[in-house]
Amino acid sequence: MEFEYLDRMSLTVLAEDSVLYESPYWGQHGVSFLIEAYRNNIKKNVLVDVGQNHEALLHNMQLLGINPVIIDSIVITHCHYDHTLGIAAMLKAIGKQDLPVIAHPGLFRLNFIDKPYLRHVGVMQADSRERIEANGGTLYLTDHPLQIMPGLITTGEVKRQTDFEEVGIALKTIVEGKIVEDDMKDDISLIAIFKGREIAIVTGCSHAGIVNIVKQSIEMTGLRKIKAIIGGLHLVEATMDRIKKTAAALSEFDIDLVSAGHCTGFNAQAELHNIFKDKFLPLQTGMKFEF
């Protein structure tokens, strides 16, 4: 499939577990990005995830001079609370009607852990389908790639192609009364396509596996040059064997920049820095990337 291209794009890290040195931003466990995409004199502002504290998110946006009313759509990368908690409140702050909220159809399922105790970690009741819609959101729930504008698309459900990647946490759900492992089919990412036949990939937690995500992005677009991978890679609890296999597999792609944080973990960040050298940056609240 031949895709059209963005003229340019910027990405601002609105929320992340850590913050830039000597900055006044508030950190939180979670991520949120603002993508500003430009094509043919049209600009669209896309909010990717909302972290888990909308007050901290709005605080950082105010410091960055970003008014929430500029947001044109929201992409939710997966169901977890540290990416979705407060989405209804954010929609109220945005104050629009029929604002697209893009996610996988499995977004609202029960998603839980049972260690160290039983706890739901998916979308909370305060951010139910009904409350999202009551606050102006229109849900676009699909497991297929969705074009937000020419040059900016979601991956849709990501195929599992590697033999060493995994969800990264022991998650469960209930299907027809039976408790089953939850393999996070709802984990989606965002692909930006540029005129130089290059792509950038924005992830939430990469529960689908970052190598799987890269492979799918290349297969979808037919483009092998990757300007950047930005987001969480969920290697925080991974074995060193898996971390090394992931970093080695990524090194086989033509990647200009990897900026990973949130659930990536120190060991994985260190290994990525070892492999990519100055092409690796730890992700931090307040960072801005221009493409």
C-alpha cells in the first residue's frame, strides 16, 4: 500500500516517569505525548495517551504553553491505567464535541493482576465508555490501522513475529467465566511517514514487543528507514537475555534515534545506550523532537 507523507511533525513529552534536569515539570508513572502534524497547510494536534494524573498533565501543558483546546484527537495505545486514567477529565478540559478517541476494541475489558494482590489495572470506571462519550469523545475502536491524517496512521493490532518478546507482566482477563492470560492484543502504536521515505514510531508500552512493532511498521509502509522510536518498551522486568536480544534485533534496523523511558527500565536503557551510543536518549518529561 502506498501512503502519503507528512511535511513535518513535532512531538512533545507531556508526561513521563522522569523529568528534564532542573525543570519545573511534574513526573508521573505513565506517558503522554502531543504530536503536532503538518501536511499541505493543515495542522492536526494529536494527544497520545493521558498518563494517570490529568492534573499533573494539565500542569505540564500550562508550563509548556499548550492549551488543551487545541487537541484534535486522542490515541490510546492500550488499556492500562497509567495511559488512560483521567481521559474523561481531559476531554472535559478540551471542551469539544465529537472528538475522535482512537483505540483497540478491547480497550474496556477487565485486565488484572493477582500478585502481590488482586487488582484491576485497565480502564477505570471514571473513564468508562459512557463518560468518555458524555464529555465529547467519539470512540473509534478498531483492530485495523486507522489514518488520522495522510502520513499519520495507527499500526492496528500488532502481529507477534519474534520468539523472545512477551507482554512483560503477568496479566489476566476473564473470557466466558474462565480466567485466561491476557496477551494485550489491544497494544497499538503510531506511525508517522515523511517525504524522505522515512518513518517515526511512537509507542506507549510496547506490550506487543518493540521488534514486532518495528517489523509491522516496515511491512505496512514498505519503508525501512526509521527516523526515531519514541516511547516505552516494557523491559523493566525482562531478563538480560531478552534485553540483549531486543537491543541486538533493533540494531539490525536502520534507526537514527531511540528515545525510551517509562516502563523500559534501567538495564534496558543501559544496553540500548551501549548498542546505539549517541543515537539513544532516555525519555523525559519536557523533551521535544522535531522531524
